[in-house]
Amino acid sequence: MDKPSPADVFLFEGFRLDCRGGVLYRSGEGSSGVPVELGARAVGLLSLLAARQGQVVAKDEIMKAVWPGRVVEEANLNVQISKLRQILDHNRAEGSCIQTLPGRGYCFVSPVTRAVADAHPALEAGAPRQRFSIVVLPFENLSPDPDQRYFADAITDDLTTNLSRFTDMLVISRNTAFTYRDRPRDTRQIGSELNVRYVLEGSVRRVGARVRINAQLIDAEADAHLWAEMFDHRLSNLFELQDEITAAIVGAIEPQLLKAERDRIARRPAGNEDAYEAYQRGLWYFYRYTKEDSVEAEALFRRALAMDARYAQPAAQLAITLCNAAYLGWTDNPEQNYAEAFQLAKHAVNLDAWLPTAHFALGLVNMWTHRSDRAISSFQQAIDLNPSYAAAYVLLGQMRLYRGDAEQAVALAEQGIRLSPKDSRLFIWLPALAGAHYQLKRYEKAIDAGWRSWMLNRNWPAGLRYVVAGLAQLGRVEEAKAALEDLKRLNPDLGFVEANLRRLYVDQSAIDHVLDGLRAAGFE
């Protein structure tokens, strides 16, 4: 064995690696087994090592093969090796199937059987469509210069890599996706052939100093467009531009993918759901952001954990749900909620240290329980794992606000909103922007951001607080009193608001600044 072919299938240690589909399967029910959530880089690395079973593969050779044309830190390779070992060595009696030879490289030591994939393995009778799966088709080069195809290919590569960071998502490898470059595109057929539910396609047009990228997300089963967007940028540093555009596209489509998956699960009749579907059904309720729906979401996340105690996603999401309920006054015992949420978030991180949502959940609990340094560290870790994690940027901005750096808070909140400008959670994020502008005494901007949040969701009062306080600071007391009537429906008295603020702000003068505005409006 020396080089993996797209048609290769490797069998080893109870696993089946399909190079054509870019998917690793664990032995289980069905002819293919159970798919393992693994990113494109990790699949490429495993394919190379399995193809060279028993041989030492130098680190430089691995880096060139797995990150072609890129200069990356060796730490990236270490992360991928660790991820593979975590999966492959789980039930191994002793030693790792991937051995490190210091100063030389890595060697895959487990016995490997090499086979050839069927022409259309996804079309086997009864083969289930992979959950939350996507292929990024090669973006078309519409530039006048045909030599600019490399730029379109780079966008496709980066999108594939960024999507692979989501541990919930199965992403078809770049090499398989590129076999569709010059073929007629029937999304239903592609979905069937690759056994994926979603297809991302688009085009790149570069003229002079400008580049325009069109992207669209398609439900392959229904052949229906879920989302489309155009990105128009000036061309400066090429690599920075590619990173900016891919982060923007991933940030924009991620909520659409999550929403499409939640809606699909919600349409199914309840009963006989497994842990994954209980989790997805819980998300559908969670994102409705009402007290009643929060109760339903909590129950479903608990059900998912009861079915699979090692399922990190519902543990993280349950922690977030409990925090929201405590913050919004939807529970009689907020301290108990925060205590359980802290344990759940730590448990989620222990289960899957590469799950961005787990670190985000831990950051959220830390934020609400006076652990500001840990909160900042957790939100930053979520961003490091997923550079398109819009919510993490906003919450990191909030932490900067609470630590007294309102200018940095504005920059981070705007960056998060720019990554996902049509996100269903905008009403949660805009108060971060409103609070930062308020502390900078930019009251008009604070009022604008706060109103936008309130108009999007009238069950979330954080933005309205800054509207009331900002109007009062500008002397528009009658308008402030009118807005205060709405605020009182959710925040009955000033003491409740003050208790929330004291959980967050480090500087007493910042708390007093908000309370002074609310008192000027007549809030007691």
C-alpha cells in the first residue's frame, strides 16, 4: 500500500474507511455500519496513514498531502492525530493504532485490508440518508480570466474545511466533491449518490480589484433552495480575503442548516425517537424562546441524555437552556439551574473537547456565575475550534463590555452579527451592541440596537432595558415611560434587573449608569 485511491475502502479494527465518500464507518447495523463524525482533514490523514500501513510517514509529507498548498502549524496535525486516536483507540486493549516515532513521523500499525468501493454504495437497498450531511460542490469560476479557477477552488476547499469543524455535520471530502466539477448537476442525484441531505454550490467572479461570490444551499431530497446570498468584496490580501469570505458563508449557512434539520425532525410524529432526534426536536423548541417551549426543550434534551449519556451536544444545549431560564426568571430556583448547568457544560467538554458548543455553554455558565476569566477563555476556545461561531464572538464581546472595554465589545458584537446577519438569534445578540453603545454614551445607537432586538422577540427584554435607559438619558422621558410599561411585563421591578447586572458587570459605575437611566424613566 502506498497511496489512497478515491475508489479505496480500508477495513481495520472494526472500522470501514470509504475514501470515495470521505466517510469513516464503525461496525454496526447495516451493510456500511454507523458513520463516525469526522472532519475532512482527519479523513484525509487517516486515508494516507492506512494506505501506508506499517510504514513511517514523515510529518512534512503528511502536511503537504492533507493541507496542500498551505502553510500550517504542526499543532494542527497534532490535533487531528489526537482526534483520530480518541475514536480509533476507544476499545483498544493497549497502545494506539497510530504510533509516534519521535523525529521521524507516524505509523499506522493496525492490520489493514484494502478493498474497492462499489460504484454507487449509497444506493444500496435501505441505505439511510446521512444525518446532517453536506457536500460543497466546486464553485464555478465566472471570471473573465479562466486561470482564476484556483481562487474558486480555494473558496471550495476552505468552505469544506470550515464546515468540517462542526462535529454534528458529516462533510463529504474535497476530492469526492471535485469529481462533479464538469458534470451536469442534478442535486437529487448528487444527494443520492453521496448519501447527503444538503448541497452547497456557488460561483466566483473576480474582476480587477473586486470579487463577487454567490452561494446557495439546497435540500437535496426536496431539490429546494433553502438559502442564497451574494458577497461582494474588494480584493486586498488574497488569503485574508478567502478566510473572510468562507467565514461569512459558513456563518450564514450554519443557522439555515440547523433550522432545516430542526424543522425536518419536528415534522415527524413523536415517539420512537432516538437520542439524535430527541436532541434535534429539543432544538426546535429551544429556538422558539418562550417559557413553555423552554420547558419542552429541557425535557427533550434530558431524554436524549437518558438514551445516550455520552452524547455531548444535548448536555451542552441543556446547560444553555437552564442558563436562559435562570436569566429570564423562568425558574423559581435560578441558583440550582446555574449549578446544574455548570456540571453539564463541564461534562460536555469532557465528552468532546472539540465541540465548540460545549465550550460556548461553559462560557455562558461562567459568565453568569462570576467566573469572567474562565468565560472569556471558554468563548475564545469555541472560536478557535470554529472561526465562524457568530454567537461566541458576540458573547466574547459581552464579556469585554462587562470588563469595561466597550469599544472592543462593539467590534466583537459587530463581527458576530456580520458572520450571521440573518440569524434567528439576533434578538439575543443585539443587546450586547446596545449595552456597549450605552456605556460609551452613544445613546441613539443603543436605542436603535435595543429596539431592533425587542421588535424581533418580545420575550427577550435585555435590549429594551437599554432603550428605556437611553431614552431617559436623552431627556425623552415620556417615550422612556411608554417603553417601560413593556419592560415591566418581563422585569417586574428594578431589583430583578439590578441582580442580573451584578452577575455580569465588574465595575459598579457601569451598573449605576444603567440603573440611573432606568430610574430616570420611573422604574422602581
